[in-house]
Amino acid sequence: MEKKLFRSKTDRMVAGVCAGIAKYFDIDPTIIRLMWVFIVMFGGAGILAYIICWIVIPEEKE
């Protein structure tokens, strides 16, 4: 079975990007969210990357 990356409709905080990535890699969404916050605080490009992912990654089908 082929894995596909989707934004989550059920486990979302803002747009479902972090939960979708976590589901794709089969890990806890909290870990992805904490990593994203770390990137935003110390890298600066995290907000732009999140917005790009929000636009590019399709939403999960029902």
C-alpha cells in the first residue's frame, strides 16, 4: 500500500500540517509540533515553511 501525505482533518491545531506529517511518519503529532516550534524560534523559516505546507499538502479525504 502506498503512503500519501495529507493534512489531518481530525487532529488539527491550525491547518493539520503537523498531524498529517506525524501520521505519515507514524509518530506522535506532539513531537512534530514541538520540532516545528523549535524551528520557528531558532531558525526563523518555520512560519514560511508551515504556510507553504498548508498550501501544497492536500487535505485528508473523509
